[in-house]
Amino acid sequence: MTEQFVSIERAETPLGQRVAIVRFDTGSKANALSQELMRQLTAAARSFEGDADTNAIILTGRADRFCLGMDLKDPEFQTALDLPLNERRQLLQLGPRMCKAWEDLEPMTICAIEGWCVGGGVALAASLDLRVCSRSSQFYIPEIERGLNMSWGSLPRIAGLIGPARTKRLTIIAEQINAETAENWGWVDYIAEDGMAMGKAISVADKIAAMPPVAVRMIKQGIETATKPLNRAVSATDMDQFALMQSSTDHAEGVASFLEQRDAKFTGG
């Protein structure tokens, strides 16, 4: 039987039936995105399809840490290079499908982040409408340091929020930013005290829940249509770019150096 890492509940507030809370916790300190967790998060998002009553959905990870990105130790991920290309492409679609499923939701979505949010966690958070983080939160995209490109359709989403130069600082220079910088850049919308990100997210969700449900969805749809018409076009090849980089010697060196806790020596191979 597959272990369940994702749970769905309703907020315990007067308007709580209009506010859903989705939590994911793998039981590990990293709370990393394994292939199975991505399947479950995709299914959780799609479970709201046809739901006409929910106005807001909050996504959160562990109480002490949102997510440290893709699980590099996941057996499915480790064996991906041994698969035929057609099967590997199917596996690599899990991340993009997960992010797209969350982005396509009609209700407003809020990401409640405590602690670190890394790599794939950043890509997932970028798929939601609003982000709330704790004061000690840190954001970091180390994909390039692992010999990989940033994919899952995340680059246009992130650039749309913080602009091209800051997106390059995050994804090419791999700068780590704190909550205050993230707010100044426009990456997060609200900062809460440590341990209170969920409380702040519920407060924002309650305000949304009090609004006319149909109007909320209409306005969100109008904004999404106006601001993201080219996102899919400019990120259409990033999955295949990822597959190419995954088979490179630079990726092998990036992963080895990470696991061995040493500086990587990239050669362009």
C-alpha cells in the first residue's frame, strides 16, 4: 500500500468550509519532492476540479520546513538514466504536471512557507497565486549547481513575479535570499513571525472566502490570461533540456559534489 504524504482539511474558522488546507509531509527532515509525493500533490490539486464552493486553497509543508526540493536520493529519480528516453520523458513530466495542476486551479491559492524553500519547492510555490513565509524563511535554487537547468515551467512564472535580473540572480548565480529580500523583490506577499505562516495564510484566505465565489474566479482568470499568455511557449522545451542535462557529465559531477560535500568542477560535458 502506498504511503500517503498529503492530507486535505478545512480551516477551523467561520468561513472555513470555503477554505481548504493541503499539507504534505514525507516524515523526513528534508520533506523533499519524491516522484510519489509529486503524484500525490498533483492528485490533491485535481481533487478540487468541479468544486464550486471552495474560494481559497492553502498549500503548506512541514511545520519547520517547507521543502528542500527534488529528492535526489529517490530510487525512481536515481534510476531515470537507465530508462529508455520515452519512459524517462514520462517520468520527467511529473514535476511540470504538478505545477500546472496547481496553477490551473480556479480558486485562489496561497503557499504557506516555514523555514527553507529550495529548488523544486520554489517551482511549486511559484505556481500558486500568493506566498506567505515566516521571518526566518530562506529561498534557494541550486539546480545549476547540480548541473541542471531550472525547469517545470518555473522560469516564466518566477520572472513574472520578480523580473528577469532577479530571476537570473536566483537561478544562475544561485543566490540565497531571506524573507525580507523575498518580500522586497515581490517573491513573497506576506511575512509572518516564525510558526505563524499558516495563521497568516488562513487570515488572507478568510478574506478571500468572504468574497463572491464566482467573482473571485472571474477576476483571477482575467489576471492570469492577461499576464501569462506566453508562459507555456517560452518553457515548452525545458523538460527536454532537463533530460539532456540529466545525462551530462556536469550533472553527474554536480550530484557527486553535493553528496560528497565538496566544490564541483564543471567542464561543459
